[in-house]
Amino acid sequence: GAGVSQSPSNKVTEKGKDVELRCDPISGHTALYWYRQSLGQGLEFLIYFQGNSAPDKSGLPSDRFSAERTGGSVSTLTIQRTQQEDSAVYLCASSATSGGRSEQYFGPGTRLTVT
Amino acid sequence: KNQVEQSPQSLIILEGKNCTLQCNYTVSPFSNLRWYKQDTGRGPVSLTIMTFSENTKSNGRYTATLDADTKQSSLHITASQLSDSASYICVVSGASGGSYIPTFGRGTSLIVHP
């Protein structure tokens, strides 16, 4: 398909383990966003990539969270030493440009459960 | 602090009826406002986008309004259908250091009953 894909769709992990979440954006989209959606809460911005520019990491909640975007395409969000409060749906979105009018296309999300 | 408040938190209506969802924001400087529809288990999908100079934008049975002076927006759904059951999220983008970081509301959960 031509949409944003994410994997895995569901991830259950034990507290203290590291997890990696993957996002495949729409081909040619230069901007990529990661969000977190907790139950009953709005989407929380985590990190933003635009082309080859330094990412905007202002939304990352702690230094346990990091993300990479290799070759301007696929992105990986890594959570180290997971905590129960990290349980949420992690959504990735991509857009054609970084402009505010450029629509963001969302993936289906990865549901992370930390036990 | 940038904030987006939506009301009501949840809404139940009968199929065929109209409804209006509200969004108030304090994001500054303002760039644009979007309404998204999020079906259960899916990512949000954009319905409308408006900049400060646009007052109304329609997309089929969905009509969004924006009052940039009072920083309020509404989403009106006409002749609701069962497939309209979803969460509707108001998203306001500002400008920060040249990038556009959006602020999301918590959404209004709409249930349309037959």
C-alpha cells in the first residue's frame, strides 16, 4: 500500500526491557512525526524529522526515548528501560513538506503495553 | 502554554441528526487548524484545514468554522451516519523555530445510533 505503515501493531514487554518501534513513511515525504496517545488523552508530540535537518526532539519525555531516521525514510523509535507509564499507542505520521499546511498522514499505530 | 480544549468530551446522537463539536485554543502564534477523524484502532485522518484568514471550510457533510479573534472552531456534521462514529480531534499548529509542531485536543467521541 501507499500509506504510512508501522510495526509491530502490538507489543507487550516487561518493565525494564528496551523496545524498538518502526515507521515506514509515504515514499517521498520529507517530514516525519512521532506521537504518543495515552488512553483518554490527546496525541502528545514526541519528535519531528525534516529532511536532513537536525530533528526537533522537544517532545521526548525523557532520555530513555530516542529516535532515528535513516536515509530520510524509515524511522525507529527506541524506548530504553521501559516503564509502565510508557504504555500507550505510538503513532507515526509523514507529510510531503514541513509547511504547516501540509497534511500529515498517520499510520495505524503501535500499541505498547509494559507489564 | 499552548492548549486545545474540545467539547463535549463525548456525544451520542441518532442517525440522521446533526451535531456540532467545539474547539477552543490558545496556540500562539497561530498557523492553521485541522479537524481529524480517528476511527477506533486507526490513525487520524484529516477532514479540514483552515488558516487564520479562512472562516469556513466544508468537506462533504462536514463543515468547519474558525473565529481567529476568539480562537474558537467548530465542526458541524450534517445528516449523521453510523460511519461517523469516531473520535474527532482538533489540532492547532503554531510555528516554532521554523518547524510546525501541532497541539492536539483530547478529542470528542461521537457515537451515532441507528
